[in-house]
Amino acid sequence: MPSLRELQQGFTDAVLGAADVPPMFALAGTADGVERIAIYRRSIFTNYRNALGATYPVVKRLVGAPFFHAAADEFVRAHPSLSGDLNIYGCEFGDFLAAYPYAAELPYLPDVARLEWSIDEANRAPDVAIAPERVIAALGAITPERLPEVRLRLHPSVRMIASAFPVLRIWQVNQPDYACDEDVALDAGGDTLVVARGSDGVTLARLGVGDHAWLATLASGRNLAAAIDAAAAVNADFDLGAALATHIGSGTIVAVIDDD
């Protein structure tokens, strides 16, 4: 007599196509069990395809529905959802596409997927109060010798994207309402972007490499000194004052954390 865990695992493997339909589901040797499992399989994979298509519409448009559905099915088998909420499913899709052999001729595709996942995460991130004057006052209250040790908290929606390809341009020309020149020069250079949600919804903005390295280091939880070092390593002319003014004013930076 199989255990409950064995029954559950057998059913999951059968539905995802990872194994033949176990005898325990075969209904006394008839084909009914196989067909009933197939009904579950078709329904579940359709739900997965729809969920991934909603999160990755640009990827789907770039490759076409048949390619996307085939890739989605393989992704689901490799990364079945661990949650009943498919609205938060698919974070590994960019990494999956980077290793997916049929996408090898589209080297920009994984980064487009990572950008779309960042947009999805930004949309779902919690709201926090944005008060630039409080952040400025908190910085002003810290003694100069303590300043390098403080950490700056970014808005929960902020996501950082760096790509060797012009992923923002690729994303823009594949929006439903885009009506301008759709040509994309893949050799035009890469993008360093910040994705964030403000009062006007999610925005995507290009940053200089210094600003991007600075914000990305802050986003990792490291202190201001580490962030300045990271920025200076890629841009010797990095302007800390300008970066603080820009990103506090925009609501990207929402709090100062002094662990002293």
C-alpha cells in the first residue's frame, strides 16, 4: 500500500510527464486512468503557459507562441511551482532560457526575461511612504565620521538590471502601443537600468554605470562606503552628491539606516 507521500509524488510525476502513469492511477488496467491524468496535464500546463505568458509578454512576442509554449512546458517540468499562486511563478525563467539550447541564437532573450520579471516584481512590491525631506534630514543628523558606515534603504520595488544588449529598446519596441521605428541594433551597446514603481506606475530608466553600481551595492545591503567604492571602480567621475540628490528626490532611496 503506497503512502500518501508516494501517491502525491506519483501523481505529480505523472501530471508533469516525468514518469509513466503509475499502476495505482490506471483504474484496473483500463486506459481511463491514463486519459484522466492527461486531462489534468493539459489543464495544468495551459495554466502555466498562461501565467508565464502574462509575466513574459515580450519574450513570447519575440519567439512566437509555439516556441514560447514549448519552452514554458520544459521550464515547468524543471521548475514546478512551489506555491498555489501562479502570479508569483517564474523567477528562474531568464536563467532557464540562458541554458535552453533552442534559444542559443537569441542571446539577448534571457536578459529580456529578467527585465520582465523585474517589472513584475516591481508591480507586486509593497508600498512605503516616500518622504525625501526625511531622508535628507536623517543624513544631515549623522556625524561625518559615521557617514561611510550608514546604509541607504531603497524602495521595495527597486530592481537593478545590467545587460550587454539594448534590452530597454527591445522591450520598448515590443509594447502593444508602440508606433515608431521598431529597428533594434543589437550591437548598439548594453543597458544599465533601474526598475521602480512610483506614483505613475512602474518606470524603467537608464543609469550611468557609476550610478548603477552604486545603487546595486546599496540594494545588496552594503554600506555607503562600499557603494561609493563600487561606483568609483567603474566611473572615476562618479558624483556622490548628484546621485544622492537624484535618487532621494525620485523616491528610489526611502530611508537611512545607522546601525550605531
